[in-house]
Amino acid sequence: MNVYIKEDQIITKNLVPGKKVYGELLLEEDEVEYRIWNPSRSKLAAAYLNGLENLNIPIDSTILYLGASTGTTVSHISDIVSDGLIYAVEFSAVSMRKLVRLSETRSNIAPILSDATKPKNYIDLVEKVDFVYCDVAQPNQTKAFMDNVNLFLKEDSLGMIMIKSRSIDVNQKPQKIFKQEEKKLKEKGFSIVEKIKLEPYEKDHIGFLVKKSF
């Protein structure tokens, strides 16, 4: 996998040498260029630095990314799946413009302007995938994740959802929200492979790495 953790830094091998995406630092070792992955701007980077162990993404993976935003995390996954493809779903037209520009230099990114809570709207655009990643900060984010997994994820494959407690209910304690969302996943046949808090990089967030029993 084209991702490496060195001390307190996480880096990915730059798919497009010489080009930055969001002002990140570049470094070179043995004539190979790497991008430093900022955990304060990427929940997946934060999860890896906090000890995420069971997510190994092969370089030829096909991925469905829900809530792609402007492409910060997408760009690092693009480094990782250098021989694969990322379907990057984003609802905001403003963010999509930046995502489209990113895809012009990174051909393994396929931007999709759509609502992740309505996966049937893009069912003709997305094939079966090896991994579903969800970072959709909405009250119904867990349902959106499960609906997409049920439609697009291959059997015996993993998915990951990043839960932001304040997006679900600002009046409830984060720990209560996390337990509530975990229960929803389990009730629908998802097993929790790993769960990981994102502090100090993201407050009141948790990541669930899951497998679905189809």
C-alpha cells in the first residue's frame, strides 16, 4: 500500500510528482516523492495515526467515496490506489468544481455530482466496489452509508464511516451518539471490525470500520 507512517507523520507516494493539492508539504526519499497527509484535514489520516490496523487498501482497488468535498482525502486515496478507481460523490456544486479540476490531473478519480443519501440516482454510474468510505456530515449519515454498501459493496469487503456526533444531535453526549449509531449498524447486519476515535485531530468523531453479512 502506498501509505507510510513515520514517527508522527503519515505520507503517501505522490501519484503526480511535483503537484500539491491543498498546500501540503512534499518530501523526497530515494528519488521518490511523497506527500505529507495532514491528519487535521483528513479523518482517514487521523484514524491511521491513531492506530487503525485493519484497513489495507490494495493499489488496484475500486472505491466509492461518499462526501468527497474538495478532494483532500480523495487525493491521498488516489495516491494509494494508483492502479484503481475512486467514485467520488459530492453534493455541493462549489466543491465539485474543485474535485473536477483535481480529476483532470488524477485520472483515477471519477467525480459524481449527486446526493449520497439517494444512491439509486447514480446506480448506473458506479460498479461494484472493493471499499465504501463515508464522510457525510448529516443526521442520517449512517443510513446513507448502509444504503450505499447494500447497493455497491462486493461481498466480504470492508466499509468505513466517520461519525460526527454534532451532525446527528448537538444535545446528546458524543458517546451516546456513537453507541446509537453502532447499534444501527449491527441491527442491519454489519459487524464492527474496528472502531477508532479521532482526537486530538477531530473532536467528537469516531470511525467505524465494518463488514457486511450479505
